Amino acid sequence: MTADPSDDRIGVLNVNHPGSVQRRDARRVAEVRRAYLSVLPEASPGLTIAEAERRLIPLLPAELFPDGVKAGWWAKAIQLDLEARGIIVREPVRPLRLHRRPEAHDFSPATP
């Protein structure tokens, strides 16, 4: 993730499009990332995406996500970013389940 202090945007990766970086609102990225990492367990079987979203959306600040508007889109974007960075793991099951990688306790917002 690269930050540009002049515009308060930060680079977000996508596991499905390696090498692609999209610039997104840094505060929203940080809040959704914090919420995602707080709800995902560190071990398999993890949570389905629907379970994770149900748990994380109430944790998001209303000033950034009034009534949860667009929170689902942001949750998906951050899920793909965390996967691309190796911070969360996608289990090879259906429905898709996610959990934190045990050795990836934190992330640096300044890394690409």
C-alpha cells in the first residue's frame, strides 16, 4: 500500500489482478481493514464472506459508512487486498471461507 499525503488516498491491491493498484480513500481502507482483521479467526475453517461481512459492517464508523451504504463493496475490495498481501487465506471450499494467516499479525500501510 502506498500513501500520498497530498490526497489521503492509498493503494489497494487485488489478488485477481496481480500488479494492479487502485487508489482508494485511506480512512475507509484503514477502517474496513481493521474491522476485517478483528472478525476473521486465525485458524481454519474461518468465516464465509457473508458471515465476515455481517460481523464487520456494524464495526464500521457511521460517519464513513452511513447505514452501511457501500460497506459491502468496500469489504470485498479489502478482502481482495488482504488476500493479495498474504494477510488472509482463502480456503479451497465452497462456500468460500477466509481466515487470517497466523504469522501475518499486522500489516504495514506503507508497503506496496
